[in-house]
Amino acid sequence: MDFCLSWDISATPTFFFLKDGQQLDKLIGANRPELEQKILTLAGSTMPSSN
């Protein structure tokens, strides 16, 4: 219960997107299209350019 309160988890599943210990985003619920979009967006913003 303490863990849920400290991370503000009110439902499962809850997905946290972290970088360098900082929360970038959070998704509550099993919404596959939204989860895939968040992963692609965040991965694209952290990937180095291949130019």
C-alpha cells in the first residue's frame, strides 16, 4: 500500500515512463494503442540521431 501511495497508483495496470530517475509520463489502464504511441514517442525523443 505504501508503494502505491508513493507512486500515486490508483489502478492496474499503471505504466511509468522514467529517464534518469525522473518520471516523463504515466499511463493508467490497458490502452494498447496509447501505450504503443507513448513508447514510440518517448523512444524517438531519446534516441540519438543517425545523421
